Amino acid sequence: MRAEPDRLPTDLETDNPLWHFALTFWNIPGVESACLALQQKGWSVTRILSACWLTITGQKYADREDNTVTEWRIHVTEPLRSARQYIPRNHPGTNSLRGDIARTELEAERIELALVYQSLAETQKENAGMYGSEQLARTNLEAAAPETAMDSETRHTVDALSRSLMTFSAGNRES
């Protein structure tokens, strides 16, 4: 089922806690490279960041994504990323275009995260219960994975991302 563009919520909140978390967490050393390595293996960075944000808010990531989020990713975010990646880096004739597409791709990701945030606010009620923080991080990231079986390299990347999340979370509690 294809979501229609005019069915995007008119009250979309692009400046939300999930977006702020994503911007801050992304800048922690190792997080960007881990997310991009997982993206190369078919993972969605939006799902990764959502799973991480739910971890620090003490909630379990439910592996059901709103159709509007999926459709936005397929029809807007991924084509922009593909176009940007196709354009050569540091090419004098295409630098400006590549930069414009990169900025547009980031805005598409911001809208995608706003769609996720709105969806989670309406549907996410599952408390983490008895999970410890580190176990919750792994459980949430595994739920965000596109596959159930992970190779050792993917498992290592997920573990590194979990450790970064625990460091981030500990730093925020101390503030």
C-alpha cells in the first residue's frame, strides 16, 4: 500500500526530542561510522537512532513501523541518498549539486524522524520492564535490524553502538 504525499500529517513536529537526540548522538565518536556501516548492510539509520532513543527513554523498540515512515524512506530519503552517492565527490562541476542534495537528504531524514516520533508518541507504550540498560540497547537494536541472523562483523558493530549508547546515557545522567 503506497502512502499518498498529501496524507503526511499537517502537524508534523520536526523539532522534537528524537531529532535532538539524533543530532547529539551522531556526533559521538564512532556512532556515525557504526550507523553508516550498518546502513551499508541494509539497516535503516532512522530505525537505529529510534531504537537507541527508545533505549535511553526506557522503552522497548517494537518492530512495527508506520507505513508512512516506510513509504517516506523508500520514495524520498533513499532516492536522495542514492543520487548523492552517485555524484562524484570533489568534482568541480558537481560539488554544488552534491552539497545541495546532501542538505536536502538531511532535511528528508529530519522529516522521517519526525514521522517516527509522531508514530511513537501515538503507539509506543511498551516499557522496557526487567531489561537492564545494556541488554535493552542490544534488544532494541536487534529489533531494528533488517535480519534476524547477524554475522560477526555486524554483531561487533551493534555491540560498539550499544557501548556508545551506554556512555552517552551515563553522561546525560551526570549532567
